[in-house]
Amino acid sequence: MDPASLFGNLFFGLVGYAAYRFGKARERPLKMVIGVVLCVFPWLVPDGPLWLWGVGGLLTAALFLPI
């Protein structure tokens, strides 16, 4: 595992945890689901930082959509 993937796993896990907590506190189920997906997806994407940062960036951007 290279440093970019390790840092990405940690970063997106923390962002996912924060999104889950925010969604739970504000009763926003979509934010909670995106938070859980952010915590789990690093295990599901192919090995490599490009996939990790690409998918993670899209999911993180989805948190800011006014839905």
C-alpha cells in the first residue's frame, strides 16, 4: 500500500464519519448514507490512488449538493 492510498483511506474515513454524525444530528438520511459509503468504499475500489481519490472526491462533493 502506497502513502497516497493510506492517506486517502484515513481521510475519506474521517470525512465519512463526520458526514454520518452530521446527518444523524440533523436528521438527513442521505448525508448518513453518503457517510457510510465514504467509510466503506476504500475496500471496494480497485487498488490505486487514482480510483480512490476520484471516487472519494465525487462522494465528498455529493455531500455539498442541496438535496
